[in-house]
Amino acid sequence: MSNPKTLDPLNTIHGLYRSYQSNSTKPSIVIQAYLDEIERLNPHLGAYQDTWADTALEMATAADKSLASGFAAGPFYGMPYALKDIFHVEGKVTTCGSAAMLDKTASTTATMVQRLTAAGGIILGKTKTVECAFGGWGTNQKMGTPMNPWDMETHRIPGGSSSGTAVAVAAGMAPCGIGSDTGGSIRLPAAYCGLVGLKVTAGRLPLHGIMPLSQSLDTPGPIAQTVLDCLIMFDVLDGCEGWKIAQDMDNGNGLYAVLNKGVYGLRLGSLADSERQQCSEDMLASYDMALGRLRAMGAEIIPFENPVSYGDMADDNGMITAVEAFHNHGRFYKDPDLPMDEDVRTRMLLGEHYHAHDYFRVLQQRKKTIATFGNAMRGFDALVMPTSTSTAPALANVDQAVSPGYFTRPFNFLEMCGLSLPINLASDGMPTSIQIVGKAHDEAMCLRVGATLEQDLPPIGRPDLS
């Protein structure tokens, strides 16, 4: 990055880390380059709610000095990132995507942000989100819907609810970012914007300092450009110290040991015929191509007959979300004078109409379904399926009565983990993706399969932002 005015959007966490190590660039140059890209692109794309240029540059200058003094930094040191605007930072406003919360200053800092800061991460700014993080399309009536950068003419949805984070990373306005996933809110925007997104096992990462949507389902996690970058961020978020991450990465230890293991001999469950009909022709073509690549690399691909339909589990996930979301935020949506997003208001107020016995019945059913599904997965290493049923539609064509999380919501309900990975571009020029679903606490398997497929597939490139 010899010219700070020109930022190659293919810069990754790993690539920037190696550049810092070789002294070919430094954090202040990198931060300024990203701020320049934000100034150039954000007025059109609308990814950021707010940028913190002065603070970011001050932190970058301090990082320059530390690196110049020989400080043995970890791979996230001096790394810029985008922060979804439901994560609290003490003294800063957290709008949660709502015009009614423009003056809500946080009194605490989220544990996830504390860990990223301790590792040397530098926040570029807060990114837009669906209001109260309740929606998979990424739309926001009052605060603006970010534009999917893969189509600079037609306003296509970015996916939600971590909409701004995905747009910022896809457009080269950040190398990586943090989102949260209650029913697909990391995986869906990653899929629609051609990125890698990791949904971790329920309870794996602390939720302190994050606006709750559904405490039973919420999971924070990374959105990045590569599987390796997602792993680096996951390690930081999981509390691993920078020196240990660098050591494991250099020596191929820990989770980094799985990235080159391949898929030979793995038994991967593919979609049953009864579930394939949910997908568009383009999505199925990409999915089948990816299955063929996995099969050619030695994986055994076996149709997985899911014991409970994904649609039923998605509905149950939606019911839990609505009840808990209404408990957390219903007071805002019952006030007709507040400027709330009407699409979110409709979803939110559904939570008021469920009875306690309905809610507890679904929670009990959830335990049984987790056990039943776990038994069905015996003998399978992971499941592979499309992340979304189609590519990103135009904003004007979105049906708010339908959730795009048909293949993502079930795995929040099941407390499992999943990785969304771009496959190729469809006939409309938009990214398609695959979701690798792992058993609870088996993020390593998701990363292993994802890294193998990523290394085998031609890169999809980046959006044309000229």
C-alpha cells in the first residue's frame, strides 16, 4: 500500500499483519487509506452509521511507534475493523439501528470490543444494522438500508441484520468486522455480499455489552474476506492472547492445524431432495458444483435426511426471537409516537401475542429436537447446504413477511455452529454461497471444510466500485 489514497480491497488481516511485520506499511497509512475509502464510498453505499476518524488515527499512530520499537505484536495489532452498532463502547452512542436511540450513550464496553482492543484492534466506526437487529434482509426504513456493493446501480439488499458490517468489508471500507447472529445475521449478509462469516456455538462467546435481541439465540462473531481471517478474529474474540495466536499460526498449531487437513474421508451431509426445492436454480447450480469439488477432493457426500424440517425449526426459532425481542424492546414499539421501523414493529409485536405456555412448550421442544437432530448426525462430520435460497434481491422486491433465514435459523435453534463461504457468481452477477454446519463446539470442522473449499475454488473477486 505505497499510495495511501489507493486501497486494494483484497487486503486481509493476514496480509496486513505480514505487511506490518516486513515494515512495508504501517497502521497509520492503513487506517488513513480505509478512512479515505469510507469518505469516497459510504455516501453511496451507506454502510457506516458513524466513523471515528480522529480516535482511529490516534490509535494507529501509537501502534506505529510500538511496532517500530520492535513490539512482538499479534496478528490483530493495528488492525482496523468495523463494529456493528449494537455493540456498546463506553461514552459512545449505540443506536441499535433506531432513530429513537440517537442519544443513547453507552455506559459500558462490550467484552468482545474489549478483547479486540486489547489485541490492538482499531475501530473505524459503527456500522448500520436492522433496527434492534431484528431482520434478515438488512433493511432499515428510518436509518437507511446499506446498498449491496455487488450492484452499484440497482439497490439490492445486503442481508441482515449485520448489514453495514458486511457492506463495509465487501466494499473495501474495512478489512473485517464484527456482527451478531440470532437467526442468520452474520451468515446471511456474508452470503449476499460474497464474504466469509462464522456463527459460533451458542454460549461460546460472551454477550456482555451487546444489545440483546434474543438471549437464548444471540451469538457474536466475525465477518471477513477469508477463512483464515475469520479464524484469527475468532481466536481474538475467544480470548486467546496475540502472541499465542501468532505462534499457533506460524507453527500450524491449535485451530490453524485444521486449515490444511483437507476433506479426504470426511462424511458430509448434503440437502435431502425435499429441501432442495427451496432454492433457486442458480443457487442449486452453485451448490451442486461445490459438492462436486468436495467429492473430487475425497469427501463422501451423503444426502442427510433431517428428522425435523428446516422450515419448522426456522419457525420455532422465529417464535423464540419474537417473544424475547418483545420482552427486551416491546416498549418502544407499543408507543405509536416513536419513529420505529414499521417492518420491525410488525415482527416485534408478534411477541406480545404468544402465551407463556407456548413459549415454554417451544423451549422444551427445542431440547428434544437438539437430541433428535444430534442422533441423526451421528456418522456425519458436518452438513453442507446453501446459506441463502437465492442471491440478493432488489430492495424493491423484498417481501418482509418472509424470512431469508430458511437454512440459517435452524442452527441457532439447534445451538450449532456454521460458516458461510462464497462459491461463485450467479447469472445475475451476484455472489452465491455455501454453509458448512458443524456440531456444537466443532468450529474446527467448519473452518477445515471451508478452508479446503476456499483453496480449491477460484476466488470470486471483489465488486466493481468504479
